[in-house]
Amino acid sequence: MYIDSHCHLNHERNADGDSPADIIARAKEAGVEGMVNISTEIRGDFPAVLSTAQAHENVWCTVGTHPHDASIEAEKAVSLQEIIELAGSDENIIGIGESGLDYYYNHSDKEDQVASFRKHIQACIETGLPLVVHARDADEDILRIIREEGGAKAGLTGVMHCFSSTRVLAEGALEEGFYISFSGIVTFKKSNELQEIAKAIPQDKLLIETDAPFLAPEPLRGKINEPAYVSHTGRFLSNLLNLDEETLITISKNNFFSLFKKAKETYVQN
Ligand SMILES: [Zn+2]
């Protein structure tokens, strides 16, 4: 069964009156056996994100601040030490992020984004947890900063989530030991370049996600997304890669557990 490696169960954009428990129940009914609930602000949504993970079997979470909220994090003076301590505070916290750079929206100052990204990378190196990276229109800086902070040589590992960047970033991230995660974007009609990248990356580096409530895959594009829909992206990818769906599920699940090692400790096979 599928594991959705990236979703936001506590996000305000989920449908009104739809609780995380409702969304999780629909996902499990649709054959999604696990999911990672991604934090977007350490002193914002993180406590709720964690308690959702604690309350449900095979729902894990991350701790971190999205680049959109990097300036808020700077104002609140969140320290590296705080991230490290939180990351180790619960068995359900299996990664750090999402963090990165978004120069498309620039909702936060570039300097704050860079400082926050560096802090998250350092927390990963310190804790051994994988980094969940958000990259938009910032390919060069993403790679440069990962390398300046030590990259794979320093023991850093992680995933380029909701991959929609260039081949250069995909190749650089692979060199640094990162996984590449595909969302509903890969199913969109104009995503030819992205589909070529999906075909070219080593299959043992491939992950799958919804990024719900955003980016519902075809044929549900435009709807509020949820983890139950991950199979649409899965079937699309299996066709694209000439694999049967079961094989794709097994590959992506094995990859998930080799990256998010801490998830194995609480995983319950049903
Ligand atoms: Zn996200």
C-alpha cells in the first residue's frame, strides 16, 4: 500500500469542517497505509502537526519552518538548539523541514530564508534525521548552501519534495545523496520536462507524495488535495516508468523507509 511522504493534515486550506482524523480515515480506506504530516512553522503549526501524528498509527511528522515563514521564525529567534531538541523529543518526528528557499513568492526576505535553511541543515547533520527541502526558483542557492554546509560528506540526507525544478538540481541533489519526490505536478499535461526527469532518476531514489491540500493530481486537478489521492500519481508514474503499480508501490515504500529510518520503529504492518 502507498505511503504519502508529504502532506499537511493540519493546514487551514483543508476543507472546512474536515478534521485531520477524517482525512486520515479516507486515506486509509483508499489504501494509503501511512503518511508524513509536514510542519510549516516550528512555533506555529508544529504542536498540532505532532499531536495528529501521535494520535494515529503510521502517521509521522516533521519539525521545521517553511521558507514562506522564515521571517516569522527569525522574529521569534528560533535557535538551532530548539530545532535539535524538538526533533529528538518524540518517536513520531522522523525528519526536519520543510525548509528551503522560495524565490518565486519571496514571502520572507531572502536573508531570512537562507539563515533558516542553513539552521535546518545543521539540525539534520546534528541529529542524523533527513531534511525535507522545498525549492522554487532557487536551484543554484539550494545546491550551493547544501554543499557549503557539508552535504553528503557531513552525513546530510533528505528529499527534494514536490520536485518541479530543473535537471541540474535533480542531478546535484542526487550527488548529495538526496531522494526526489514526485507530486501531482508530474501528472499535469505540460509537465513534459518533469516527466523526463522522473524517467531519468535512479528508481531507488524515487519517492511519492501529495503535498495535500495543494496540487491535486489529474484527473482531480483543482480540487482540495488529500492523501487518499496519492494513487493517481502512483498509477501515472508506474505507466511512465513502465512498471506495474504494485512494483512502484514496493519501490517507493522501500525508498521511504531507507530515507526515513525512524519511521520503521513505529510502523505497524496491517
Ligand atoms: Zn509541503
